[in-house]
Amino acid sequence: MTTHCRYLPLLLCLITACIRPGDDRPSMDQDVGVASIPGFVVDVDNGLAVIREFSDTHLVLWAEAPVLSAVLDREIAGPLRLTVLNCMPGAQLQMNQSWYQSHSENGVTECVFALDLAAGPNQITIAPRDYESDDPYRFAVMGDIQTALGSSHEVFEDISAIPKLRFLVCTGDIVQDGAEWEYELFQEKLQSLAIPIFTTVGNHEVRQPPQRWHDLFGQFSVHFRFKGVDFSLVDSGNASIDPETYQRLAKWLDDGRERVHIFATHFPPLDPIGPRNASFRSRNEGVKLLTRLAEGSVDLMLFGHIHSYYKYENAGIPAYVSGGGGAAPEQYDGIGRHFLVVDVDPESGLRKVARVPVNAR
């Protein structure tokens, strides 16, 4: 009996490594937005854009946030064509005290800038003109497209028809199996969406090795601020949150404590219909997360995974499940495909959350 006890710590370590909630996704988040070639280094602040193409004269980014800042450090002065996909419509670029207007060649969420870089580091900011104002605004929320990917343009068209939306927050499960063709089709369908989409992953994206998502869309967990409101989109694709991600979330909560803060993840920490248990795999962890969000003064929680709509409260925080992107609906609930429209005020907080049904085609 005692002979085997000395191997227990090693066994426990091996078990823990095998069941780590985020696999290697938190580590992959750390290398997003940084790349170099001889004589040229690109560094996007906080990894808020993935670098899709990179050469001496052309740089292509996929934005994970409404506002991007970066350093473009090139040894030789000269022109650069910068293309930002998933860009805020009408965004402008500031560099060296000058503003550059964008033009679009393939839709309103593509911003193309013709820059003349100086030799050495060039600090740039890409944002709509009002990004630092504290005016109220609205955004949309959806999740769980999955097997309805082929008709997802119908949802995107209805979202685009809502006036004054700034962007779409997605809680994951945009695909069913994470296959390459699904991501290609998803990007094709996004041509019907007139605003950018900022999303984390669900359990269906992580069915495949994470590199495919990582190369296309960047970080699995992302934090950004827009017009005085903080957003934390957190990876719970394995029905849990990785310890490294908890460390990042702690910083985000601490930094955003005095501002309006919106938290989104795929799995509800606790299922609003308890016996079904469509939630975190550990109820203890669910309680732990809710405690941290309450202590961090979070104003709104957004979830997916359950293919229906629920409005409730957890730890005194308004909570919404919106899984109406088109995946097989919860039977007999009468909800169907839908998305949410959220009105928020940086000064006073959450104003309104409305469920919007998707018109039947």
C-alpha cells in the first residue's frame, strides 16, 4: 500500500493535465496579433486582431474588437496597404497625428487603408470617430447556429435591418463540427451582416483541433472596451473555464469595476432549469464564477448553449440565454430563431434587452 503512495502526486498531475478545461487554447491566445518578417514587426495591442496575411507591402487583419491599436515597425519607409476585416463601418485610422479614411471593396465591414509608413515604429489606432464618447448605444447578441449555417444569412439580414446597431456579440457554436468548409461557409454568410461580429467559442468549435479557429478568428477569450463599456467574451467551450483564463478575467474585472461591464460565455454557469444541467460541468465552479462576477460588479451576463431564450438573475446580475441562431430548437417552447438587442448607457448602465424573432422565410 505505502509502496504506491509515492506515485500518487504524479498520477494526480497527469490526470489534471488530461482534463485541463481549456486544453492549450489559453496559451494560443498569447501569440495572437504579433508577427515579424525581416525588417518588419507588427504588434497589435492586447492581441485584438489576428494577422491573416503579412508582407512588406500588405497587411490583412481580422478584428476581434471595435477599436484596434497597433505598432507597425518597419525599417524602410514607404507605402503599406492595410486591410481590416470585420471592421466597424466607417472606421478611420490615426497615425502620426493624421487621420486616414478607409474605403471598402468587399462590404461595409472591410476597411482598406493606403498608408505611407515612416521608417521605425508607427503607432496606429483604428476606430469609429465616436469611440471615446459616452453616448448610449446598442448591440446585438446571438448564439448557436450549428446545423442552420446554410440559412444563417436570414438571421444576419434581420440583425442588419435593426437601426443603429454597432456590432454583434456571439456566444459560440457558430458551426456544428468545426470543419474547414463550415468556417468557409460562415465567412461567406457574414457578407449578409452589416456590422462586425465579436465571438468566443462553444463546445462545437472545440470538437476539432483549435488551430483552425485560432488562425481565422484569433483569441478564444477576448476583452475590449467601446464607448466606456467593457466586454469580456470568455471561452467555456469545455463547460468550464481554464485557470489561465480565470487569471485574465480577474484583471478584466478589476480594471472594469467602475465601468459598465458585460460578460459573455457559451455555457451558463448554472442552468436556469436546474434538472436539465445544461451548464458548467461543475456546479461548484459555476457558483465560483458567479461569485467573482458579482464581486467584480458585472452588469449583464450573456449565455448560449441552450437553444431557447431565458431571462433571469444570477447573484443579482441580469442574465440572458439566447441560443436561437438556428440550431435544433428546444421543443414546445414557442421561441424559435431569435437574437437580442441590448441598449446600454456608459453612465447609467443597462437600459433594455429585447428579444427579436427572426422572420420566417
